[in-house]
Amino acid sequence: MKGKITLQKTLVALLLFGLKTNAQAPAVSFATQDNDISGIWVEMTTHLGNYCQTAIGYSPATTDAFEDSHDIPLTYDGPAVLYTSAKNTNLAVQAKGTFSTDDVTALHYKAAYAGNFTISLTNRTGLFLNGQNVYLFDKVAGTLTNLSQQAYFFTTVAGTFANRFEIVYTTNAALAVLNPSPENNQIIVFKDGNSLNIDTGNLAINDVKVYDLNGRLLLQSSNIGGSRTAIDGIIADRQVLLVQIGTVSGTINKKIVF
């Protein structure tokens, strides 16, 4: 299905039409002549190319409560899943009521494997095409990113995460960002090929030391400076390693099977 399609139907029809996952990726462009409908499509992509979208829309004809006639439950389950929720129901499409800049939508995701992921806006309608910014609040890293201007890159371990991200529409959300410390940051350590990858959120890394369970120092990297690093040269054969990460706010110890 290709070409431009003008949608003058319901909010849910507009949002559902634009969704794509690995299993369904229609090649379409979007337009709507209903000025009361405003929507965004948010996409998560992995470093291996898996992707999934979720959609959030606003209209006076709908409400923030879960409604069978408007909200579309999540049915897709793959290596990368992005979704929202209402009334304990996971949603692929969430139809909300009249837009407010104070609105907050929790953005959940599932990752079948660890790696470097990207969250971005793939399409917008209504007021989101007329100057209303869309921000992604990462509560783990303590960062606020304007998705209307740029994509957001982050590192994750495998699992399901319901409390890391929020979609917000004002920079006032930045007031909720906590000062970084080892206690309120999720330090991520994972293996990618022969590299040991570390992401400390917004904590600067001073040095990394890798030990085996006998306490033998296998590798040391110093003067790193950034919050992300990849370390090569570790020789290990499916054993548990202790990774000691020195940051500006203290030392964190992590275990990993390498």
C-alpha cells in the first residue's frame, strides 16, 4: 500500500493505520483534514534492525479512560515491543481526550536482547505539526529529549520495562530530574560480540576494572570520561566476571556472564 491517503474517519482509524511493526510495515504517508485530531507515532528501533511503533492521539470525541471502541490492545509480541497502557491493558493505540500540555503518558517497552536502542517520532498530525513539541523523559538517565527535533539513543538490558520512559509536552518535566547518583541510576552492563558494553545513564565513568571470581584482575580501562564505553580484549570462556565501575559519584559493582 503506497501513496498519500487522506483520513477523515475516527481518531483510532487514523492512528491504527499508521502503525508498523516487524510483522506489518505499510509504506504510506499520512494526512488528515480533521483539525480536532492530533496524534503522534513513536518508534523504537534496535541495533539489529528490529522495530515497533505505538500511537497516541487526542480528540474531544474520546476520553483518557480505556474504551473498547477507541483504544486498541497490544497483540504484537516480538524482539522489540513499544506500547502504552490504560486500566491495566497494554495498548498499541491509545486514544485520549482533549489535549493538554500537562498530559503525561507512560511509555513501556520490551527488549528480547540487550543493546543500543533508538526512540523517535515517525509521524505527527494536528497541533503536533504546528509547533507543539513532544519530549521523552528518561527517568533512569534523568534526561529530557525533544523528540520533535531529534531521536533518543539509549542502552538497555533484556527485559520488560514499564517505568523508565514518559511522553510529556513541556520542559517543566525537567524539574523532576534527580541529581545523578549510583543509587538512582540504572547501570547497564552487557556483552555485544567480544565487547563489554557499559552505560551509566548520566554518570561520568572514571575507570573500569574487570575481575574473575577468584579476584584476578583481567583488564583495566582508565580516564574514560563519558557515560558509555565498550571494552575489548577480555579473554574469558563463559564465566562470571565482576565489573567494577568507578564514577564521579562512587563505585558500582556488576556481575556478568562473559
